[in-house]
Amino acid sequence: MRQLYSVFFSFKFKITTLVIALVLFAGIGSGGISLLIAESELRQVIARQELSLLTGAAAFIDNDLQNKRQLLKTVTEEINERGLPLEQIQALLETHETLRDAFFNVNAFDLDGNLVASLRDRRAKRVNIAERAYFKDTLRLQEGVISAPFKSALSGQPVVVLTQPLRDADGKLTGILLGAIDLLRPSFSAQLDNLRAGADGYLFIVTDNGVTVYHPDKNRILEKGDDQPGTLTAAALGSDEGWEDGLLDDGVPVLLVHKHLRETDWTIGLSYPVRSAFASMLSVRMRALLGAAVLTCVAGLFGWLITKNLLRPLGRLHRHVEDISAGRADISVFDVARKDEFGHLSRAFYALSQRRERAELELHRLATTDVLTGLHNRRMFDALLPQALARGARSGQPVGLALLDIDHFKAINDTLGHPAGDQVLIEFSRRLTGAVRTTDTVARLAGDEFVIVFEQLSSSTEMDVLGEKILAAMHAPFQLASGPREVRTSIGIALTTTAADSAEDIMRAADQALYGVKAAGRNGYAINSVGAERVVRVR
Ligand SMILES: Nc1nc2c(ncn2[C@@H]2O[C@H](COP(=O)(O)OP(=O)(O)OP(=O)(O)O)[C@@H](O)[C@H]2O)c(=O)[nH]1
């Protein structure tokens, strides 16, 4: 749990999360923008494609209406030119086979709107169309019109009629000729039924009043469509041609393409569900999302590996600091040659550690050195003596220890003052150090008490020479500020006899020897062996 917690808060985790977030942002951002652009382009392409399909359908209907109108006009002109009375029109109509193909029925009406001829049924019931708008319009305009779709009184079918005015030889109106188109008959709708947009798109035709002229669902023919803003009808009637987004009654989003017909006030529309219109785009989108997800995973993995690799020097630096703190390594492990930030950090740590090491050394020096003389102090001596004894025990060579006390030092202090006493102590130390080998250990124990440890003694007589040498070193008067001063010293020397002799043993023996020298009048040395009861007075 704790490990998991530290992973979450690790720099590595944060960087990796950042990398993934950036990749996601960039991926989704650029992918999304590309998809949007592509979708918008594709929408234009599809809409244009559908509009061209619709233009073809519109041209077909326009041509069909024009041909029918032309046919009706030709028959009307023939009637008018021949000055045929209304009662002879029935016979003439029956001679024109093409009328049967073009129209569901062709009728003639007199000026009162009464039926006078019917191509398909001579005995058709005598209907009156005087109140029909297309009848009135034809008489008023004295030219042919196309009616709004309506339910035929004769056939009961939804129809649209084309009219032409009939005239006598003098050019006076005598009635109208009317060609009916059955909106449910294949001759009108078959071609449109075949024109479909995809599997679930369809064509429809509405009049300017929003009445449905054609719809694949035949029940909707003659229905007045909802022309509220946002509906298919409103969109279709909105402009001459174009495309826009729409919604079906059941909320299905559709691409709506529409075009106004040339021959009449109808608009042909095409409703194409977005789902199938953009099926290829949607599949591209899915694949793009999948690709982005895979890319994100791969980027995350690479981000993790790269971050891990990049941060490796930081981990090493951390381990080095820990190792140095624990004393397992020294500061040379820092990689100060690196040129990057980790190099800067390593160099900073190196410098910091160097300063700390120097401070520690200084602290150690202060703790183990006698400030006045610069010799080892008592603490250091206590540490060094057992080491020297251990070395002697290993090599089998005796260890010698000389304990020194300046004779009547108190008198120097008392007569010449403390600073003169200090001067004597300093000069005494200098001469003492000069009289012995550099490998011998010289320390100031306290006040005017000094000690020397001798190692690797070749013979016990060597200590005699050393005693003499020290006495001789002090022989010349000390040059003090107050003038020259004789300084003498008493030396008690002890020698180890067995490897088991301890620091206390040899100190005690040296002390005994020193006591002996003092008792004998000072300014001399005596040698004692550890374990011996008698001090051998030498001088
Ligand atoms: N100037 C000076 N005096 C010190 C220092 N440390 C201790 N003393 C003095 O050294 C003297 C040591 O006196 P002792 O060793 O007891 O007396 P002594 O006169 O040497 O007598 P013997 O050793 O018996 O000859 C004392 O008076 C201390 O005050 C120091 O650092 N500087």
C-alpha cells in the first residue's frame, strides 16, 4: 500500500501521466480536428452527390410533366383547329392511344364544369368541376395549369391534373381538356421508387403548400406535411435547392437535400439518415478512436520507459547520497563529468560533501589536537596507544612509552608569567618532536605533562639512547621574551614485556619510572619494564 502510494506520488508517475495526457490531448485534438474536417468535406461530397441524383429525378419529373403537357396541348390544338364540338371530343380522344399511356384519364368539361367526355369511361358519372381551382384558373388565365394534388371524384385516387383550354373555330372558350395523373400509378412513381439514397433514404415531393405529392409511404400522399421550422417540409420549401440537417418524426437525424421543380411549384426532396450517409465516416471514426487508444497505450508505455531511463541518474544520485551518509562510499562516486542537470546536481552534492568532509576533518582535528602545541591531545593519545600496543603484539617487538614532566614548571609561570609558560610549552614540544622519529607518537597529556610512544624498537638499550637524546635536546637554554631560561625535564620510560601488556600497565610502569626520577632529584630518565617492581635508574 505504502509502495503504491509512493508510486503515485513519484516524479516518474507524474511525468508519465503528463506524457500520456499530452499524447491524448494531441491525438484526440488533431484526430478530432482532422475527423471534423474530413466529416465536413464528406458531408459536402455526399450532399452534392445526392443533389445531383435529385437533379436527375427532378429533370425526369419536369420532362415527364412537360411531355404530358405538350401531348395534351397537341390534342387540344387539333380539337381547336378542327373546331370540334364538345360532343365529338370523346371520339377524338379515343383515337389517341398515346393519351392512355401518358395519363390515367383524359376528360373534357364544358364552360359550366360539366363532364362531356372521358377517355377511359364513356359512361362516367356526370361530375361537375366548376368549383375546382384548376378549372377556374384555366378559364381565367385561358391557358393550361397543373393542379394541386387532390382525390379524384371519378376514381377516388390521388391525382394531379393538367389542363388546356378548348376553343371553337372563332377562338372562343368552349371548355377545358384535362389530363389526370394517378399519383399511385407506377407510370408516375416507379421511376422515383427506384431512386433511393442508400438502404434507408427516400425521395418525396411536396407542393408549395406542403401537401405531399409523392412519398414511398403511399398513405402520406395528399397529407399536408408539418411545415413548422425544423421539419422536413419546411426545410424542403426553404430555398430553391440545397441541403441541411434535419430530424425525422422519430428523432432520427437526416441529411436533407431538396430541389425545386422547373415545371411546377413542387419541391423534390431526399431524406438520407446520417447514420447510413456517413456509415464509412463513422467506421473511420471508430478506427481512429481505436488507433488513438492504442497509440495512447503505446505512448504511455514508451513514456514510462523513457522517463525511467531519463531519471536513472537521479536514482543513482539518491543511492550515492545514501551510501555516503551510511559510510559505504566516499564522494568520488558522484558523476561530476555529466553535462546535464544531473551533472549540475552531482557537482553541487560533491561540493557540499567536500565542505562537509573538510568541516568534519577540522572538527576531528580540533577534537584530537592540543591547541597550544599542535601535538596530539589526551583523547587522541588514548586512542593511539592501544593501537600501537596491538601492532607491537602482532610484530612481537616491544613498545616503549616515555612520560615527561617539565621540572619546576610552576615556578616559570609564577616568576615569568603565564605567556612565558606557554612559550616554554611550545618550544618544549618542538624540541621533543625533533628529538624523535616521525613515526613515534608525541602527545601533550595536560599542563606540563607529555608522552611519547615508540614502536618497532630493535633493542631495549635503544630507550637509553632516546632518553639521552631528549635530555640533550632540552639542554640549550630556552629563548623566552624575558631572556634565556634553563628548562629541564624528568622522563619515566616503560617497555612492554609481553604481548598482553595493556595501556594501563605501560602507563603505570612509566609513571613509576617518572616518580623515581623525580624522587632522585629530577632532570633525568629512568627505565622500567611492565611487571617489574623496580625502576632501573639510568641517569
Ligand atoms: N603557562 C601554562 N601553564 C600551565 C598550563 N597548563 C598547566 N599549567 C601550569 O603548569 C603547572 C604544573 O605544575 P606542576 O607540574 O604540578 O608543578 P611543577 O612546578 O612542574 O612541579 P614538578 O613537576 O614536580 O617539577 C601548574 O602551575 C599549572 O597551572 C598551560 O597551558 N600554560
